[in-house]
Amino acid sequence: MKELGERIKELRTERGLSQKELADKIGVATNTVSQYESGKSKTSIDVLVNLATELDTTTDFLLGLEH
């Protein structure tokens, strides 16, 4: 099963966004997106909602609760 970071990276690349572009859209630093994708850092609920919105998905998908 894919981890949260893998899902974020997959959706980000599918949408043609760089880490910097996604970071700017959700209001975090570029290295923070990198840490999310690598699994070194967990997101807050607020950031998770922002990620779902910007990546046009659901929080359940990002968390692996739906496929």
C-alpha cells in the first residue's frame, strides 16, 4: 500500500507541479513538501485539507482510506 508521501508525489507530478509550486499553493516551504513526500514529516490536518484541495483529491485518498 502506498504511503501518504507517495500519493502526494504521484498526484503532484500527474498535475505537472513542481514541489515549489505545490508548496506555494498550500503555504509551506519547498523543503516541507519534500519532507512530506519522503515520509520524514507528517502533515497537519489543515495542510492535509489544503493538499487535497490543490491536488483535486480527497483527504481519504491521501490517507489511503479510499482507492
